[in-house]
Amino acid sequence: MNRRLFAVVLLVLPLTSCAQPADTLSDCISTLRQELPSKLKPETFDTHTRNVQDLRPVIDNATRSQPEFQLPIWDYLARRTDAQRVAQGRDLLKSEGAALESIQHKQGVDAATTVAVFGVETDYGRVRGAYPVVDATLSRACLNLKSSERKNHFFTALWLLQEGVVKPDDFMGSWAGAFGMTQFMPGTFARFMSDGDGLAQADIIHSVPDALATTARYLRGLGWADGIPWAVEVRVPPSIALQWNALEGDHGCLAQSPAMGKCRSVAQWAVDGVTRVDGEALVQPNSLLSSLDPSTNAALVMPAGAPGPAWLVTPNYQAIWRYNRADAYALAIGLLSDALRGGPLQRTAWPTDDAGLSRAEFRELQEMLLRLGHCDVVVDGATGPKTSAAIREEERRLGWVETGRGGQKIFQALVKSANAPPLTCVAAVEASTSL
């Protein structure tokens, strides 16, 4: 890693901040210009804020509709742990084997977990975002000028351009300002950027080894510990299931020691009758899970409640969760990493009679909707208002409750009817933008 770059990125923000967000983007830009950190040149600020677009409406809408919190858990996971993603991840484990071995040796994060983050974040580099990072981070800062963290991401985005770490034409990312193959916010990238390909400067936009190395270094910084599984799927006695289910913020105690809150040692869980899902004792010598020490701090996560699958999660789960702060996301990373190692996604079924669709199935569903005359549908594998509206119309035709959700039931029903002569539609098929 370039030591000079790392030293410069520790930007010190002034203690002053505005009490309220600025009413207009120009007001906000003026305010932020007065707070420039010492390492940022005024001309850099002026050059890259001259023609920015206001993304605040986009950010507001996207914040309210994040799939981690909107989709049923079985839909979210079905699309992010499907057979296609597993196969492509295994190919990557082979093609980047040498780099991943070096990264694992240096950072202590296993290759499957690092690759799983890459797969879930951008589908192995296929989906990276379409918004200028400066515009996105500026707009987020302007939505909350009290937030030093948001301002730091914006100022660091400018610094990355100023120092030539990134190029303007390449500096595109998500609506939140995350960029690169494994989606780093600028301030986070500046702290954890790591060279994985032997060149002097980390490049998570073009270099797969650099993206993987930076991801592993960040996970270690979030508390990842080598040699501990992220979770063990378990069976839980009904008497303790609801009392101890730790969702989202409830498992923050995993980062603390000794155990507190809804976290307890593995030994304590075993005393209360928690067993591995195969019925074996939670901790036993010479087992595949022997690394789950009785003293390991663990929490119980049951995202669909007591009827669904349950996992006893470790501090490594908390490290994954902190990458994107959603249980659905952390489970996707953990389960995909298990699949990449050759294990099952899970043994206990989700408590639903309408399972989720893989990305390939969802695209097929959209193709059937087109053939049935829903000409506004775009075959992109992504849930959107036009696809949902078309599904509701088909549900109405079938006499079902209208949900707009694409699951196995509507998929199988349309398979039977999609061979009917279609209305005239010009098929709108795009490269998948769905993760």
C-alpha cells in the first residue's frame, strides 16, 4: 500500500456544523466550501462541484426502498444465493486463487467469504452503479449537514480525485456514493485500501485482486476473526426462541466481551437445549464445527421467527453485518460463502408456500408478462413498479389477492398461460441490473 496516500487521507473536519440542512444545493455547496479540510485544495472543490446534479430526491426514494428491508427474506436470499452466483463465485475462487491465498494469509479472512461479498455487492463486478460519486456524496451530505461522517465521505471523494487515486470518468457508484467492485464509501476506502495485485496503488474499480484485498482488510477491521464460522444452523427449543431472537441491532453485543444483552456463550446456548440442525450436540470434539469453542460469544438469529431457520451467529457475522447493517445482507454473504465451500445454503425451509425466484426465474417471469401483453415490462431481472403492476393485473385475472410480488405461485401459473398468442409488444430486454 502507498504509505503516503494513507497518511494524507486522515482528513480533519472542523468542529462547526450547520444546525439544519441547506434549502438549496448551492447553499449547501457554499457551506461545505467554508469547511474544507486542510489537505483539500479549493480549486479541487470548485472544479468538481461546478456542474453537480442534485441527487437528494433519488437518495430519499432509494433509502425508503432498500431491498434488504423491503423484500421477504426468502426473496432477497433466493436472488443473491442462486445457482448462477454460486457457479460464478467458484470460478472466481479458481481464477483468483493465488491472490486469494495471499490475501487470506495476510488478512485472516477466508477466500469464500471475501468472494461472497464481491458476489452480493456487484454480482462479481457486473453491477457497479450509475451515479457520479461526488454528486452522490455531496447530496447525502446536504441532506444532513450535521453528519461529520457524510461530509468526510464527500471531502474524501474530492481528495481521491485530487490525488489521482481515481479518474473522473471512472468514479461512478451507487446512489449512496459507494463505488468499485465491492462498493466502498470514499472515506472507508481511503482507510482500508489494500494492494492485491502487486502494483503500488489500490484500484478497486479495475483490479479484482485489489477489490478483494481491500474487502478482506475492511472485514478484519470490522472484527473478523480467523478460524471461527460465521454461524451454525441450529434447532431451538420453543421456550427460548422468541425471547432470544436477536434481529438487527440486538446482536451488537457480539462485538463486546464478556457476553451481554442477547448474546451468550455457546456453552450457555447448549445448556438451554440448542443443538445443531442435524440434531448433534452444539459443540463436540473432532466435528466439522470444532472451531466453535464453548466460550465463543454467540447470538440467535431467526429472521422469519420461530417457524423458520435459525442460526447461532458469531462475532464474524457481526463483522459482515457492519459492512451493510442488515440481517438479510449478512445472511446472504454467510450463506453464499457456505455454498462456495460446497455446503448447503440451509437445511430448514422458510415458512412460506410461495418461495422466492432466482434471478433467472425472475427474468423468465418478466418475459412471460411481455408475451401476455404487458408491454411496459422490461426484462432486467429487477423488481420495479411496472413489473409489479403487471403481476397485479395477472393476479386480478386469476382471482387472487393482488400483491405485485413475483414468487413461485405466479411464476407457475403464468407458465401455463404464457403460450397464448401475445399482444404486439416490442420486447424490452436489458442487461441485468439486479443483484
